[in-house]
Amino acid sequence: LSAKATVGAFWLNSAEGWFDVSYEPDDSSLLKNLFSRFFANDKLPVAKTHWMFETGSVDIFFLFGPKPDDIFRQYSTLTGVNPLPPYFALGKHVSRWNFIDMNDVKQTDAGYDLHDIPYDVIWLDIEHTYGKRYFTWDPIKFSNPTEMIRNISAKGRKMVAVVDPHIKKDENWDLYQEALEKDYYVKDVNNRVYEGWCWPGAAVYLDFFNPEVRKWYANKYQFSEYKGSTEDLYVWNDMNEPSVFSGPEVSMPRDNIHFGGLEHREVHNVYGLFHHMSTFNGLYQRSNGKKRPFVLTRSFFIGSQRYANVWTGDNAAQWSHLRISNPMVLSLGIAGFPFTGADIGGFFGNPDDELIVRWYQVGILHSFFRVHSELNTRRREPWFFSEQTKALLRNIIRLRYSLLPYWYTGFYEHTQNGWPVVRPMWTEFPTDTALFNEEKQFMIGRCLMARPVTEPGESSVHVYLPDEKSEWYDWFTHIPIVGPGVVQVATPLEKIPLFVRGGCIIPIKERMRRSSSLSHQDPFTLIMALNKDGTFANGTLYLDDGDSYEYKNGQYLYKYFVYTGDKKSGSLMSTTMHPNAFYNTNAWIEKIVILGLQFYPTDVHVFRADYVPKKLNFVFDNQKMMLTIRKPEVPVKENFRLDIHG
């Protein structure tokens, strides 16, 4: 990475590896001739790297960019993109180890409604099973799982259950015996079934490198096999490094033998990939390819993004763990994993009110938004904190839900170009060397910039405003922030330093529902932040049913909004980017907010397909130079033009 160009290297090896890098000047003629176009001065800062893998071949790809967007496109061409997730997956996920029983699930679900807080998914950890036998339910605590899931589904919500790759060694369990008879387990160095120790106690491990095992495992997600499951039950694949409590480095011995004679040392890092690949295929097949799967995995490898999203693993209720979550998510994003997040509040320990508020403020800015905690922690639902904290958490969660159209559009655009959704600052401003080491401040898409608080008692933060050609606006006050350069922003507990980039149009939804699916036909608001001279802004909106694969058959909308103007007038155009695609939605645009308008408007008209102008009501704040147009009443599926005259 330099101000002149960006290059990348991708080393494909699934064995355990170590990597180190140092930068030293080198002006040798060979390097200068090869890489001179990437660096502006004669002293080339050569990256000296040390790569070491336990075994395997040297299989390396160099990506020559020269821009960050070129790198991401080249890399995603090699490894694949994250497929468009189901819409609900971008909402709030409620989890703990463990909700005690069906009544606990019912009361937790009702609590969110009682306290007027939206959420989309409730999760069940290992205690929901019958003695840690996956694909089963505890017959006492979860005696009627189908009814439980359907009660959740009635509110537009979903459920996730954990399914780990180890199998309880139980001679009386049909699933264990079936896999044993089919010779589906990993072997030890003496070619005996390998036995380790995990949640069930004595356990054996499925050999997912055998294609027949993957088919067999995928079939276990069929409704006829996974009794009590429904189409609204999704899957969490945990412990798939694989975790072995009794093994070396808490994993499997490196000399274990897999299908085809592979030693585990050769394929250690890819075991989890084949596990969640099998799960993804199982969920896909159970709906006959009609519904998008949702799978979360802890272990992953290059290519995992095609099948599952990732979280950062077990963390703790400590400020240091909150602080590190941002660079972890940013690193995963540029490595090809756009759908990631950290357990909000920390898995271990109990966050105080300040820490939980600040962690929520960070968590809603990561693509995967889940609250999760360990068995012995206090309950984390917002109403278990103070009234003030509960109100703050409610507002933070609602902010996330208002931005779901922007998030969903970002994921669609990732499928087209490979760009991370949450991305380091340098990806948007690659010539600004001041941003190369920035990890506290980041972008969400190209239009939102965040610098959340990650230190206790931090009453203000320094925010670097890049690009002298861009205007930046405070998301909440809509007031422009003077830049470029470093500005100090006050951060009382309720404040998230979040900024919208001038030149952007962002679609949001302001009506709050219990869950995201209930908002599907709700109207949109367009936030239009004009560039510094008030002449331009653009943005996109992607829409489909949020659940199926019909978008692959052209059932979607991809809208382009562009504003152009001068010091006396301006015009907003809405057009369809892919005219051969169509999604029949009843959603409409109920409000347009324009920031940075540089003239006093006297009238506003909208033109629909009939080209007959309709005069609209508006309010203009001349201190903020903000124009609010209410009820233009144009369906989002239609093209239109809106004219503003001064």
C-alpha cells in the first residue's frame, strides 16, 4: 500500500502457518524496475516477508491492483464473494449460553416487544440439545420445538441452533452408530477411530474431507431428519477448528488421518470450511434451493465467505476487547469476509452500563450484530440495565434498523465488485497516507464514516476528515463539519461519532417494527448530503424479497438516485439501473432530506411517469441549509424527477 498504488499477496495453504513482515529501504535495480510504478521516490520501501507453513506447497497469487477496488475485484474473482444474505440476518441477533427452556425463550421474545425494541433472531446454544447430541432437543426443556419456532416466526423472527462437528460417543444413538458403520469418522495415526473430549464428553469427529460424509451430513438438515426443525431455524457451526479439549493445542493431533490419506497437519485450517459448506448445502437443499441459508461459523478459511458468516470468537467484557474488535472486523473485511462481528458486551464477564452502551455503538457499525454471553454471566437484555441505559440501547438498535436498506444495498454491491462492506479508511482514500494505519475510524460503504468510542470515560475523540473536496455532515444533527484535517468531536454517552459523506444519497427507513421482515413494505426516506459546492450527490438502493433466490431470475430493483444543481436550482432523478429486472414492491418514498443546499428554495415539484408536475410541501432550515420534503408520494419502483427552484 502506497499513495501511488496498492498490491496484494494471497498465499493458499491450509496447514498451520506463521507470517512476519518488515519494511526496509531497497533501491536495487531489479526491484526498482519491477515495482517503480508503485512508489513515488527512489528509495523503495521493500516489504520483507517471512512465510512459514508446517507443510504443503508454495501456492501464491500476486494482485497488482493498482487501486484498492481493483485488488478486491481480483481477489474475489479468485476466492468468491459473500452471497446476498437473507435480509433478517442484518438485524439484531439475541443469544446467550443458554436460554434455559422454551418459557425462557418465550419471555425473552415478549420482553423485546414489551420494551419496544426490535430484534430478528434468537439463538440456542448447546444446552438445548438432548445431552449434547446435535440435531436433537432436550425432551424436558425443549419438548415442543416446532411450536416454539412457529411462535417466533409469527412475529417475523427467526431462530438459530448450534450444531457442532463432534459427535457424542453413544452406542445407543442412531446417528453415532450410522456414521460409525459407514466409516465416516476421522482416524488416528493407527487407523482407529479418533476419540477426543468435547462438550458431550467422549466424542468422535466427522471426516468432512470425504464427499460422502458431506452429502450425508447435509441430508441431516432435512425436516424429516432434523425433527422439530422448521424453515425458520438456521444454524451456528461452532467448535469446528476442530476443538478437542483433550488434544494438543486444544485441537486434533496433526498426525490424524483424513479421507484419501491426508494428514490433519495438511488440512487443519480447512476442516471448518468443509463443515459449514456441508451445513450450507443442507439448508439450501431442505428448501429445494428456494431460500437463502444463514450459517455462522467460528473456524473459516479462504472461500468460507461463500457459505457462512464469521464472528471473532470468545471475547471478554473488557475495554481492550471492545477496542480490538474494530481492527479485527476491518482485517476480515479486506481478507474477503464482509459479514463479520464480535460478541457485543463480551462473551465472558459482565459489562457495566458504560461498556455495554459503547459496545452496542460499535456493534451496530459492524455487519454482523449479535449480543452473546457465557453461561455464568448476568442477563444482557436491555431491560436488565438501568432505565437510562435501556433507553440508550433502544435508540442505538433503532439506528441500526433505520440503516438496514443501506446495509442491504452494500451487500448486493459486494456481490458485484467484491468490496468489503465495512472497510478501512484507506480503501476510500488510498492517496492519503495519514490513513494507512488508521484502525479506530472506518467506513461503512462509501458514504458513512464512523469513529466510535472504545475507551472508558472518553468525553471527546479526534476525527480525521479526509479529502479537501468532500463535505462531511454529522449524521444526527445534519450540521456540516469543517474539514479537512483533524477535528475534535464531543462524545457524551449517547453520542456515536457518525458522519455522512458529502456527495452521497442514503436510503433509510424510519418506521420501527418488531422485526425487519415486518418493515418490508414500509416507505423510505432519502438522506441527500450534497458535495461541498452543493451541486451533486448520488446513491443507490437495492430491493428484493429478502429471502429467496428469485433475484437471480431478475426479481429485484436496483435504483440510482442522482442530484445535480447550481446556486439557483437543482434536480433529483431516480432511474432503474437494470431495466430488465423488476420487483413489485408497494414501498414508496415518504420523505427527502437535503443537506447543504446552497440556495433558498421557493417551490418544489415532482414529475412521475405522466410528466405532470405536482407541487410539494417543504420546510427549509436556513441555519443548517437543510431542505425537508415530506410526502412526495412516489413509489420506489417508479422513475421520477424532482425539481427544486430558488
